[in-house]
Amino acid sequence: MATCKGCGAPILWAKSPNGKAMPLDEAETTIAEVALESGFNDKLHVTWIVRGHVPHHITCPKADQFRHSSRKEK
């Protein structure tokens, strides 16, 4: 199991759509994304529900240590 070098939390590594390595929180989130689609009589219908992993930079208290200098807030 990999761990974050900043906070020590367990993480998973995945590749982003542009091929970069992305750390994710190991635990799956209980929050789900829901896609809605307009259906018969313009009522909304759920087309899919996804649960997954949160990008670790969202939950890591030390995330600023890993930001590129051009992206750091001034």
C-alpha cells in the first residue's frame, strides 16, 4: 500500500486522462455522482450512479507542499 509523503494517509495511484499520476484517497467515498436525463413528459430520470475515490489533494492537510510553484497562491 502506498502512503502520502505529506500526511501518511493510505493512497492509490491512478493515471489521469492526460497520463499524469494522480493520488487518490484509498477509501471509497460514500458520496455518489448522479447523472440525470430528461425523459418522458420532461421528468428527470437517473441514468447512472457512480461511487469512487476522491483525489487526495482535496483531503490532504499538506497538499500545498506538492503544488508546483507556478500554481501556488500568492
